[in-house]
Amino acid sequence: MGQMHPASAIKNKAASLPEKSFEAFWQTFEDHYAFFALRKIDWQATYQQYRPRVNANTSDDSLFALFTEMVTPFADDHISITIPGKNEFELVKPSPFLKEFPGDSGEFDFWKMVGSALYKSGFDTLQTAGPIDDGKKLFYYTSSKDWGYIRISRCFVSEQTEGHPKKDAEEAGKMFDAILQLLKNKKGIIIDNRMNGGGNDAFSYALAGRFATTKIPGHLKQTRIGGYEDFGPLEQWWLQPEGKSSYTGPLMLLTNDQTASAAEIMEMALKVLPQTKTIGENTTGIFSDMYFFKLPNKWEVSLSNQRYFSADNICYEGTGIPPDIKAVNTQKDLLTMTDPVLAAALAALKK
């Protein structure tokens, strides 16, 4: 998540609106984007290539297309361009998972398969908790004789609480406590964070804290304040016990390349706990809060202006966090109605 900031100042005040908007767009990235080197972007060359294509007669459609062309090579899902009420571009990193399970129907079929695989593995019918957002409840949970399962579909409770991280985290924590109370005597718990697109870091820490018994370093972050490699001090985030009691049994965290943003922060926090194992595929690799700014033409843009580091000081931007145990979902899973990632988690728990 992120808040609105002013766009960078531009030199030519007499320029036309399309030109001013281009200059502000380019300059704000120049001043605040955190990963030019990591993502191999020559932003100065981008200016030379695209600036001559903008003049007083450039239409909104042409300018919008030009902006999207400029930022597509970043492969950074935290970059977005919005013409309020008209058009929106959200950059999406190429995803092997979404190739296997494309669109809403692919997602529906995937979760139907997971439900079937759970049932075949001795789990009861899935229960739900929390409000609906984008057609999905917040939590899905069930249990078998020995194991618990919780799917977290996003890292915010609702659109109403999303902009208030502390309140959002408190609401999520109460619901999560009620689910954990039902699973407290299970030998191990599977947390399914696949296709969790993120939300609030406070939410992620509130949930991860339900598995902590002492206060320990969770992750670090820093914000760009000057040149391309000029960043402010590292800010330490701490994982500490939350809720009425902590679950300390084995924890299997399922991830894929659609586990993004605050869901990756949750993984960073949970990975510092000795009972956690991660299973699946690398996460998306986008961690920064979204830095929003408004152009002279009133369009809204976002970018990544922060670097996040794991507790052991690794930056996983771009690559994503690798799993402890690799397991992959493919279209074939829909034919057999089995989930190899879930199967790997159950095998690890039984060990």
C-alpha cells in the first residue's frame, strides 16, 4: 500500500499539458524509483527515445500508450498508471503460474482442484471467514485428524479498513485467532499463501505474530532519498507474539509466483521462526510500498521507492523468495484433481 505524494518539479513551466505531464512522469521516476540497476533500466536513454514523441497535440490515448511502453520493461507489479474513471494500466510481471491457470476461470478451477485435493487427503469441507473482496472471502480453513489448513486470500480485511493499517490488522487478528482456536490441537498447520496479492504489512505481521513466542527481527526496509543508490537508514521491523496464545507446531507455508507484496512480507516474517518451511515456487518479488503521485493532467501513477531486506539482509526484489521445498502446479493437476504443492506440505509434516 502507499499514499499520494507530489510529483517532481519540472523546469519548463511554459510547456503544453502533455509535455508537462511527460516531464513530471519521467522526473518522478528519476528521483524516486529504487531499482533502476537491479531491473537493468537506462532511464536517461528512455527519455531520449520517448520525449521527442510528445508535443502539444499528443492525445490522451497516445500519451497513455507511450507511458505504458516506457515502464513495461521494469516488470514491476507496483507500477500503475490511472486515468481516473477512464483507463488503468497495472504492470504485471510474466507469470508461469498464470499461463497454466489463466484468467478468472483458471483461478476458479485451481481452487476447486485444491478443495478436492484437501478432501481426498482427509480434510473436512472448507469453511470461510471475513468479508468478500473481488469475489473471495478473506480466510478459508479446514482440518483433518492431524492437520490444519488456512488459505489467506489477501493481506487486508476490506476496502473500508485497507487505508487504516492498524485497525485492519486488529480486525484480521481477531478473525485469525478464532480460526487458530479451532486448530490449536493439530500437529501442524498449512498456510496457503498462493495467489495472495498483498495489502498491508501490519496485517501480515499481525498474523505472523500468532506463531511467535518472543520478539525477534522480522525484516528491514529503507527509502530512496537522493541519487539512484542513495537511501535513508534501515528501518527494523520486529516480529512479536500477538493474540491470546501462539501456535508453535510445524508450519508449512505454500507460495507461488502470485504470492506478492505484503504476502511476501508475511513470508519474510514467518521464515524467521524455526517451525516454518516454505513449499511451492518463488514469490513475485515486489516488496516496496507503492509511491503514488499525480501528474499535471491529474493522472495517478505509482512506483516502488523502497528496498526491503530479509532478517538475514537479503533483498529478494525481482527474483522473489525461493521456497525451501520446490513443488509446481500445472494444468495437469486439473485432470487428476490433485495438488502436488499440498502433497509436498503433507509429506513434510508427516516427517
